[in-house]
Amino acid sequence: MAKQQQAVAAIIPLHNGGKYIEGSLNSILSQSVLPTEVVVVDDGSTDDGPIIVEAFADRNEKIRLVRQQQEGQSSARNRGAREVKEALLAFLDQDDLWLPDHIENLIEPFAERRARPLGWVYSDVDLMDERGCVFKRSYLGATNRGEEHPKRTLAACLRNDMMVWVSSAVISHEAFDAVGGFDETLRGYEDDDLWLRFFQAGFDNVFVPEVSTRVRRHGASATHSDRMKISRGLYGKKLLEAYENGSGSNANLVKHHIIHRFVEAELRDIRRCMRTDDHTKMVACMNNLKGYQPYLDADTERRVVEVTSKIEAGLLSTESNASEVTLSCDFGAEHFSKLPSVQPQEISQSDIFAALQAAFWNVRDPVPSAWSEHIPFLFSLVSLLKPRRYVELGVHHGASFLAACQAVERMQLRCNCVAIDSWIGDPHAGRHVDSVFTDFRNNISKSYDSFAGYIRKNFDSALEQFEDSSVDLLHIDGFHSFDAVRNDFTTWQPKLSDVGVVLFHDVNEYRADFGVWRFWNQIRKQYPSFAFGHGHGLGVLIVGEHSPLRRPIEGRSASLLSDDILDLAIVLFGGLGQFPETAIQKPSKDALQAKDNRIRQLEMQISEFQRSTSWRITKPLRALARALSLNKNR
């Protein structure tokens, strides 16, 4: 029977999902455009899930239950696709939810004329916990780390997880059949595998930036984790086999994307396993690495063999030796591609409040530095800008870099953090002892190795690893002479994206041959900018034309760069920089009293601002005063 154009079938694979299936079915039945049928494929459940589905089917003729022996989620999805005749397929996992306009929004592109046949349309998602509480809204919009949406290049499909959830997509039945459906040998990464095969077969894709799906994230399950590790190895090997005999661009895809992605994932997990003494998972990671070995370049193979042989010999079984596995956070051979252009967006009131709250986070990795007084501002800036790539020139102990990593992790941003330094020292910072770099590297490996790393080169040598328009937030804090900082800015300026912002430390330091202040006085006249006087001074230069800092606040005519708001920011962050939390030692009773006194001073200053500015400005200030009050009572 011919498939009906624009008709949609909803398919749910079910396995012991009785706790969630009622909510999933209700979200389907609440659609503004209903599917013509709903097929639930029970994959050998032993709970009451099938009984709940049968009760729904008794009340609604669109719903039917199909049973099979337990063969896995991919098999259940494929079975569902075989059971229906509709032109479009909409898969929903048993514990996910659709918002009411999911189907309506995602079927629209299928009615348009296109140069290439459309394979799939997908949307942004909210993440929710096991209880159904949303903890991350607009995940792709809020945490984009440079991935392309929609997928336009093969590299975009290979270099990272594709971040396209099956539950957030509507799929062409014709395309699904053409590529053979889901790979039933995979029990993890089967979604990435499907999208890649669509792309390779010439099918187009469309990204709808609005949220239409809520995806449930469960606490880490040992069984699920083991299954995903095995499947990651299978999928990585499948990709390497597919491109084994490639040349030219295909060879580069293997070298720069597939190997880097999967080998580094295994090495990251090996380090975690060594810290937790989890030998079972470590063995799974080692087996995956051995499966990749025939496809590795000589240098990577040498390092992988060294790691696996030491583990097998029992030489890397303790946390103290975990730092020997350093490939993951060593970005010395990494290539950083151009970031997609961003449309100008207004900053919302909720964005501002979230940024103000971020200023009060405790510093997880306090290290000795003149930069410590600016950490509250950095937390707020990262919260506000949500950078996709942060690059720091001149790292030393890493106070600012580790703070940026903390903010990225806490906000779950999809962001690379790249530290660039020789770790030798200079006349201003003095010569670095070996432990400075070792301690910094260990701090990254301990907490941030999934997204952060270092390049141990001088700044000019590292330039070739970055394409133009590949950096959202650049922090320049190297040698502080006028000529040095001018060269750093001039050579790295082309690397800034259309939302690029640059931080300059020591703009208020006039001693000896420090020349940052002189360069700052020149460059700040060419771009929107502002500066803080405390902590030796910090200049903020808004280079990118599309930076949200240039845009009006939502519903207001003023931007964050208006004089009143900048005056408040200087008072606020100057005060927060004096809090004991930014120091290294745990606050004493006297220090806590000093903190309370400082809060009272800030409250008085904010009160003065409230009396002297318009209602438009004082509304967010009143919320800030409440935040300060809450912080004082902690």
C-alpha cells in the first residue's frame, strides 16, 4: 500500500518503562497535529508497561501494542517502522515527552520544495531529571560548542557526538528504508549512526531551533554505562573501517576527527577508572583502544600502546599515576575550526539574573593569582555569553582558566577551553618551576578533561591550529609590555568570532615596563568597552558585531553597556572581588565578619543607585539586592 504524504506515525520502543509510558502517550495525544497511528513495540518487558498501553489502546483506536522478545531498542524501533505505512516516522523514547506543537512544527519542512530529498527534521530540547523537572532549557541553543545545526558537512557528523535526539526528530520513511533503519548491533550511538548514513546517502536535514521535546536524563547506571562503552567501541571501529582506504579529505577526516574523538574518549575514561579503581570499565576501554590500533597514525599508536601496556603490567593502577595518560588534555595537535555565525539576540531579564547569581559561586580551584579578584565577573560573563570556545593566552597557575572551566562545567556549556602558554615564564611573571605546569595539567585532568586542554607553545606558534572566527572569548594575559600585548591582540584578532570578546588583564598597572594600560587606552576607543580598576585592572573589549553585550536588554531600549548599568557593575564586581572566597585560605571568623561588612557596604551603594536611576534600571537592581540578602544569610 502506498504511503500517505504528510501522514505521521508515532513509534515508542518499550522495555520496562511502566513508570513513564503514560506520560509519553499523553504527550502524543496532546499534539496539535495528531499522528494517524501510535505503535508501541514492547521489547520483552517484565513490568506493567504493556498493561498500561493496552488500557490506552482500549480507549483510543489510534494506539496499538506490538510484542516481541527482548532484542534491543534499535530492533524495536525498526519493528515499529515495519508496522506502519505513513510517509513520516516520529520516534519517542518511553521516558521522553513531546511539547504540543512537536509534530506540527517538524512536518512543515517536508511540504517545501527542496534541491535534495529531506531525510530528517529535528528540534532543540529541554533536559529533565527522573522526576520530570527541567534542569537545562534549550540545550542546543544554550550549550552549542561549535557543532553545525543543521548538519551541512561530513566533518560536523564525525568530529563530536551529533547531539540530535531520536525523540526530537521526524524522519522520512522513504529515507529510513533506503539506509536500512537503525543498526541493531549498536545499543548506543545508533542514533548518530543513522543520521550519518542519511547524510552519506544524500538526504538533507533541517534544524528547528525551538524546543519541542523534553529528554529525560537518568542517574548514571552501571549497566547502561558498560553498554555504552562497548557500543562506542563498535561504532568507532565501524567508522574507521568505513574510511580506512580513504585519501585526501577522507584521510583527514580519520586523522582529525574520528581518531581524535574516540581515542580521547577512551583515554578520558581510563583516567576516571584509575581514580575510582574501576578495573571492569578500564578493561572495556582498553579493548576499544586495541580495536582502533590498526587505524592509528604512528604517534598516536605509540602513545596508546604505551598506556595499554603499562595498565596490563599493573603500572597505572593508582590515582598517582593517572596523569601519565595525558593525550586527552594535550591539545598540541588539535585543530580548531571556524564557529558558525550567530544571529544577534537580546539579553533577557532571566539571563541577567542568572549571571548575577553566578557571581556568588564558590571558587572550586583557588590558586595564588592577582587575577582572583576578577573571578566573580568571569563567572557572570561566561553565564551571560555562553561561549563555544574560550582561549587564554598566558596561564601561569591557571586561576582564571580553571574558573572559566568551572563555569563551563556548572552551566553544562558545549565549550572548548584552551590554555596556551610555554610555562617557562617571563620577566614580569618570573621563571616558572616545573611543578607550575604539572599542577595545572593535573587540575585539568582531575575535573575538566572532557572539554579543556592546553597547548604548550608560544602564542604565535599556536595560531596555526585555529581557523579564523574560531574563538568566542579570548583572554590576553601574557608578557605585559606594550609591544607584546599589541602583537597578541593583532595576531589573534582574526580568530575572533562574530560574538568575540577580549579580556585584558593589568590595564591599571603602571609600574616598570608594563604597557597594557597604554595599549588599552588606544584600543578601547575603537570598540565598545569597559574596564574595572580593582585587581590590577581588567579591560573588556567587545569586538564581535553580534555580541549580546551590544544588544538591548529584552523589552528595554538600554543595553548592558549603558552608563548606569556599567557604573553598577564596577561597584558590584569591585566589591565581590574583595570577598574572602576569592582568596586561597578558607575564611576565618574574622574574614566572614569582613564579608558581612562588605555586603552591607554593597547594599548601601545599591540603595543609592535605586534612588538615583529610573524604574527601568531599578527593577533588576531590586532583584540583585534580594540576591545579596540571600547570600548574606548563608
